[in-house]
Amino acid sequence: MDNMKNAAIIPLSGRIDSANASETEAKLTAELPADGNVPVTIDMEKLEYISSAGLRLILRVKKSHPSLSVINVSPEVYDIFEMTGFTEMMEVRKAYRTVSVEGCEVIGEGANGKVYRIDGDNVVKTYKNADALSEIMHEREVARLALILGVPTAISYDVVRVGNSYGSVFELLNAKSFSKILANEPDRFDWCVSEYVGMLKTIHAITVPEGKLPCAKQKILSAAGRLVGVLPDGLGEKLKKMVEDIPESDGMIHGDYHTKNIVLAGDEVLVIDMDTLSVGHPIFDLVQMYNAYAGYSISDPEIVLRFQGYDAATAHRFWHASLAKYLETTDEKKVAEVENKVRCLSYAYLLDRAIRHNDTDSPEYKLWRERLLALLPSVDSLVFECSGGEETAPDPDALDVEATNENLPTVVDFVNSRVEATDCSPKAMMQIELAVEEIFVNIANYAYAPEIGRATVRVSVTDDPLTVTITFIDRGVPYDPLKRSDPDVTLSAEERAIGGLGIFMTKKVMDDVTYEYKDGQNVLTLKKRL
């Protein structure tokens, strides 16, 4: 038995079956600590087989030492643990294959790790934390959520050992980061800005179900609170109050959005490094963007070159062009106004980080503090309009709701209220209601499953001929229901497949049904001549 921080690590090898279970149990019991509160880890790296007799042995150890964990389990033995429910009762860790990243190209880098290309089809994300399994599982979970909600991203299909830590393996065919494109293909600068901002707007437009992601505001608010006693003349209190006044939001925030974390895989743009996802106001993403392009390298422009792969001038130009495009304005005064708000929070974040890392003697710290103190007197709010500089009134002919079956009556009433004004026939009204129910229920049940997302229903009426158009928009999994073959309605009940009638009936009662996937959204349009 080895001792590590008072934990007992006991190896098992070979086979454990009915023939040797008693003998194995006796040896194992002799090595168990007398104190049942001492953590026990059984290392099964060399265990080839386990039967029900061996499982009963493990169960008895679990009862006497509740903190039991099992590590380095082969895939075959893990399957037995999983099918018998043992993975639900205790921590069971698989044995992971080993991957080397020595000499591999770095295609992405974030706050918590690096992404390496290990062959033509696959990349591996390594983690700075030596015990990264919990981080990997968290990132897998939030990446699945992001994909369901409409963010094009890659999901890990394997976990491996990389040196003394772990890595996530992704399939990213011919992927290259936007950093590499900007460094090697300067003529694609405008294309990169357009795609980069378009993806950011897609992320920010997503409403995240309550409780699924942490709140970005809390981290910045904590930092501002710690600066209250650091900044002079009441400026710390002013900063904290401005952060408190940033409105709460359930919009998605990436949290580490820079050009190394946006990749072009084939002809598809993807976001990677999803472990920093949160919810909040868009300024929280802009803060980390500014830091990546200017804040961290405030006293040493070479930092940008080392990290992003292109020079500081390109970084500053990319940041400015991206901010202007995000705000949808060419008004330099407007861009500068918002940038000053972003810089306030950026410097505050960096100052707090330096203080927590006992790095207050650095030239960067002095510059961050100097510029924050210069900015704060002239900035009275950290809130800004996210597009165009003009408030847009709600569309009276559009309804935005959570895509749940419980909201079906609300959707039907909304559509009926618009259609009734046309004085259409009861038959047409019934057909429209039937189609609305079939489409909305389909979105509610399948678009975001198992999560909950939102749907927009828009109604318009045009003349000559009098026609009602109903458009359903969601950011769920891309799906074209019109590609599904119509059911054979001539078959007997015994021969019929269950399902498929909803879209079939919709096509029958509507005059036109079209689908497109655009800007990360499913758009299904129904038209009915009245």
C-alpha cells in the first residue's frame, strides 16, 4: 500500500472471478486502512477481468470505506462497472490512451490550455491543470449545450493522457485558426472581421436556459469590489456601482473570444475552447477581447506576436474594426465611447488579477492603474447599445417565447389574433391553427432537446391575393422537415410507421411551405391564401 496525503492506493491485477475472489478479498482487506474515513483508491491498470464475485468484493469495500474510488479501468472492465450501475455509486475512471504533442502544430490557445493538431483529421486540447478531468467533463457539457442552442462548435469524442495531464480529442479536418489566417493571408482581413463578428453576434443572440451557465457579471463585480480600497478619491466605489448597474442578461457569453479560438474547418467557421461559457451583457466578452489584443500587451507589444502570431498593429486594427462592425457604426466617436467603457472594465480586471498574483511591481500594473484612473472620471455608465446606436421598437407582429408545449396556447392565440382581422373563413382558420400547432410542437419537442430554447413566430398579411404568412424561427439543431418522405397513407394500421403525419398535414392544408437554415437559425415559412 502506498500513502499519498493519507490516502490508500491499492493495485489489483490479473483476474477476479469466483475462483479467486475470496483470496483476493483477504489480501485487499489486509491492505485497507482500519479507519473507514481514510480515502481508498483501487488502481486497476493491470486488471484484465472482473466477474460478479469481484464486483461483490468491491461493493463490500465501498460500504466499509465510503470514499472509495477506482482508477485506470480498462474499457472492457469499465463496461461491466457501467452496466451494473457501479459508476453511479462511486468514482470510476477509465484508463486513457497516451498521446504525445511533441512537435505538433499549435492551432489554438485559450486561458486554460492549448489545442494541437496531432494528425490530418484530429486535434487535442491540453489543459494547464494537471488534474483536468473535471474541466474536460465541464467543457463537454457546455459544448453540447452550445451546439444545441445554435453555436457551431466541436465536441470531444475521446479523452487521452497527455504528459502528466489529460486532453480532449476533437475531429477538426484541415482546421486553421483565424490567427493563422490573419498572419499568413492579410488579404482576408475583412473576411475575418466579418465572420468573427457574425459569430459573436450569433453567440450573444442566444438565450440560455436558466441555471445552465454561470453569470459573467459576478466575476467582474467581485474584482471591482476588491478594488474599492485600492483606487483613490471614491473611484473604486464609482466603478463598483457602474458594474452593479449593468443589466442582468441570459444571453450567452463566450468568455475567451479571440482569433485563436475561432477556426476554419474546411469551409465551416467553428468556435472552440468552450469551458469559459457564461451568461451576461455583451460588454463582458468585449473586455476579454480587448485584453487579448491590447490589454495584456500594454507595455510589451511582442506579447501579441507570441500569443496570436501576428503583430500588435494588426491586433489593434482587428480589434477596432471588429468593435465598429459589432456596433454597426462608422461613427468614430461612438466607437471610442464604447471602447472607453470596455477599457475601464479591462483595466479593472487586469489590476485585480495582478493584485491576486502579487504582481503589483510590474510595469503593466502601473500602466493599467494609470489609464484606469484617467478614464474613470469621464465614464458614467458601462452600458451601451449593441447595434446601430438606435433603439428598435418591438415588432408587434412577432412573438418570442420559450419553445415549450405549455406555450402552444399563447402562440395559437397570437396567430389567431392577427388572422382574425382578415375575416377569413372558419375552415381556413382551423387549417392555420392545425399547421401552427404541428410546427410549434415539433420545435418544442425536438429543436433543443433535452434543453429548452426560444422560438420566434412572425405573422404578416399581404393583399392581391390576400395571403397570411407565418414564419417560425429557432436556433435549435439544424433540421429541414421538408426532406422527410411523406408517409404512405394507403398502408394498413399494422404496416404504418408511427410519426411523420404532422408535416404531411401541414403541407396539405397550407399553400406553400418552405425551409432554410440561415445565420444559425431554422426558418420555416407557411403561406395560406385566404
